[in-house]
Amino acid sequence: MEQNEQNLRQQTELYGEPLGVLVRRIGGTLGLTQARLAETIGLSAPMLSQLMSGQRVKIGNPAVVTRLHQLDGLSARFTQQQLAAEELTAELDQIRSSTGAFTRPTSITAIEAPAAVANTQPAPRDVVREIQSLIRSLASADEVQQAAALIAPRSPALADLLLTYGTGRTDDAVTHYERHR
């Protein structure tokens, strides 16, 4: 039982609250069973159950995390009555079919965009936040620190990179990124 409690604390660090609380809130608001919610985000029902009970700490697939985040936003919109009940099914289908990739809506496609617009690079802070998000979705801060300690004797630069992006402040990671770009 002690391990589950520790896992639930780690979930709070990673996701802002234990996944069981988050999933029950979303499911209750949207009227979804645990199995339907699992299907929508792309997890098996047993895996979702293990996450909710604290038997497992984190969701390993960033796309699943993104879909869960989208469901949380949908739940908030539904609660605030910004979404009609008949729109809910279409929204759930859209989330289920999404790749989970980070995209920004745009009014023109890259094909239609002038070369100067199509070739613009994302801001360093945006790149760093994506890297941080990826690392932090795969490992807790403790796990990143342990991995860095293991590789530091043979590859100190790689250990520094893991610590900077996995546990460090965004401003420090941006400085690191700009220095090594």
C-alpha cells in the first residue's frame, strides 16, 4: 500500500492530481464509463485501472497524455455549458482519432504560405518546453536524476542535458539550448 501512495504522490507531481481523481472527474462530468474513457484516450481498461489505483505512476505515451488533457478541457467546456450535449459525441470521436501531436491551428497551410512564413523556426522557449514535456512524461524527476547519475561518469554532457531539461528550470534549459544550437 505504501508504494501505491508514493505513486499517487508522483502522479500529483506529474499531472497536478492523482490520475484516479482526474479520470473520475472527467468521466463523471462527461458521463463516460472507465472503459469508454480508456478507449477514447487510447489505453486499455486494465492499464487505466492500474494508473487510477496507483499501481503504475505514469502514462508512457505522450499522445495518450495529450488526449487526456483534451478530455479534461472538453469536460471543463461541458461544465461551463459551452458545449451542447449533442456536440459531445462528435468531440469525443475527434479526440479518439487525434494523433496527440502538438499542433497549432493556422489559417493558411505551409503549401499556401510564403517561403518566409513556411520556413520560420519555432521560438527556443517553445522547443525547450516540448523537450521538457517529453522527458517529464516519460520519467519522474527522481528517475531523471538517477539516470543522469548513472551516465555522468562516461558522458557528463549527456547527464547535464538530462538534468537541465528533465528537472531544471525552463530559463536554464533555454540558455542551454541556445548555447548548443
